[in-house]
Amino acid sequence: MINDALSRIGHEQRQALTETYLRDRPYAEVAAEVGIPVGTLRSRVFYGLKALRAALDEMGVTV
């Protein structure tokens, strides 16, 4: 179910959520690895969570 919802959001947002939330990695570490500022990573996480909630809602899953 969560994999289906993750597959419905953009790659950059999915990567940000996977690395920070699911793998519990520090923002600074992930941002350095991807080559983006920490603020950009935080934005991707923020909008990724919104997109994930919308995807789950479309799937009929209540959060």
C-alpha cells in the first residue's frame, strides 16, 4: 500500500521521503549525497508528504 502511494509521487520527493523518513538519515547527509542544499531537501520532504497524503487519499486510505 505505501509502496503504491510512493510510486504515485515524483522521483525527487520519493527519494527525499525514503532517505529521511524511512531510512532515518540526517537531512545534511542526504542533501550532501544528492548535491542539493538542505533547504531544498526539506522542501522536497514537505511537498512529498503532501503528495503522499493525496495519493493515499485517492487510494481510499485514511491517515
